[in-house]
Amino acid sequence: MDITQALAPNSDQIDAIELVEPRTFTIDTGSRIGKRDNKTVAEIRLVEVDRVWRPSKGMLDVLAACWGTKGDQWPGKRVTLYNDPDVMFGKDKVGGVRISHLSDIPAARDIQIRGAGATGRKRSWHVEPLPTIARRDWLAELALAADNPDAIGALGKAASDAGADAATISAIRDAWNKAKEGQ
């Protein structure tokens, strides 16, 4: 039994404490810049969870250096997050969400990021590449499934399990409903 879902706090964001083991997520559409405690924050939507990830300024430095500053170009890219127990908040070690791996980078990189606290010192952050995964052409496979509701249903499950985008899932669901009506 995997208790990952039970570890999720009652929160609107990914919290470090639930990352008992590193997890890889896919960036979804709908990310935005928001306000939290009168500060500007990035709220990044993830396919695998219904909560946002609010990366620290240092982790935003990593994303900007590796993927650029246009967050609307990030959907489909993947990031591995983990809990770094040494992250400080004030004088307390509280843990924090950190990046270990990113997709869409050709090799490991050391990025200069801002340091914690008011000192403003830069520090080096190491990030490893995630292996490229072949992306399935779900809609081409849907066309091959023709009007077979069983094949379309299996395709829908596979697409959902793989984290396909909402438009693709919707198209498969519509085709499945149409195929069921035609039986």
C-alpha cells in the first residue's frame, strides 16, 4: 500500500514534508504569478496533483536558467522535487522543496542561485537531466482505435495514467461516449 496520498497536507500547495521520497512531476498549463502574504510568487500547476508548487526564489533561478523565463512554455516539461531537511526558516530547520532533476536540459548543470536570507550571496546549485521519454501521439492512436469503445477506453486509461493534457483526455472521453452510443 502506497501512503503518498495520505501524507498530503490539507493545503493548496505541495509541501516539503510530503516528499518523503523524490517525485517527478509534469508541468501543466494554468500556472500563474500570484500574491501570497503580499509577495509575488509563481504558482506552478502540476499534472499529477491538484495543488500548486510555489518554488522558492532560488529554485525559480534554476528554472529560469534551464528553461527560460516564459513559464507558458514549460507545460509538458518535467521536474523532480525532493525535501531538503536543511532548509531554514528564520532560525529553524523546517525543510523545503528543492529541484534535483529537470527534463529538456542536455546535460547536468551547476547554476548560480541566490542564497537564503538577507546576505544575498550567490551559491551553486547542481541539477541533473531527466531522461527523455517518448511522447505518445494520443490523438493519432485515437484515430486508429476507430469506433471500438474497448480500445478507446484502454487508450483513455493509458493517457490518464501518463498525465496527458486535459484537452487530449476530453477528446478521448468524447470519442468513447460516441462509440458507446453507436453500439
